[in-house]
Amino acid sequence: MKLFSKVLSALMVLGLLSSTLEAKPKASSTATPKATPDPRKDPQIQKILSDLRPVYPHLTASEIVRTSNHDLRRMYERLYHTEGMNLLEAKQKAATVLLKEN
């Protein structure tokens, strides 16, 4: 029984060591990081930014990139409602706005 517990504990230690070795990422000297596209240069992001600027003056292009399309639609609804449309008209018009691609 004592031998069994020693073998079992040795296997557990080996399993733990092998899992930690596998989890380490391999550093590659030839790997180059992919450049993310600049959101300030995307014309669709710029259009959304200029549309929403009257209601959200501190909104930035990077915030638009991080915002979901659902939330952007809600922001457009608020924009149209602020401009004087009733809520139903604002929702209908916001539903037709082209948003960013996911």
C-alpha cells in the first residue's frame, strides 16, 4: 500500500510538471505581431463618429470599435429622439442605419 501511494504521488507530480511545461508559450523570434487597423482611418467608424457627435461629444473612434452594434443602435435612437422624432420613428430610422462589421 505504501508503494502504491508513492507511485501515485510521483505520477501526480509528473502530471503537474508536464501540464505546466505545455502551458508555456513558445517564443518565436520570427513571429511578428499583427498590426491592428487604426479605427480612426476606417470610413464607417468616422461616419458613425460624426453622426453621434452632437449627442455624445466625448465619443472616440476606439470607443465605437469596442461598442456593440446593439448599443450603437440605441445611441442612434437617442440621437434621433433628441432631434425631435418620436420614439417609434427614432427606432425605425435607427434600424436602417448601416453600422460597423463585427
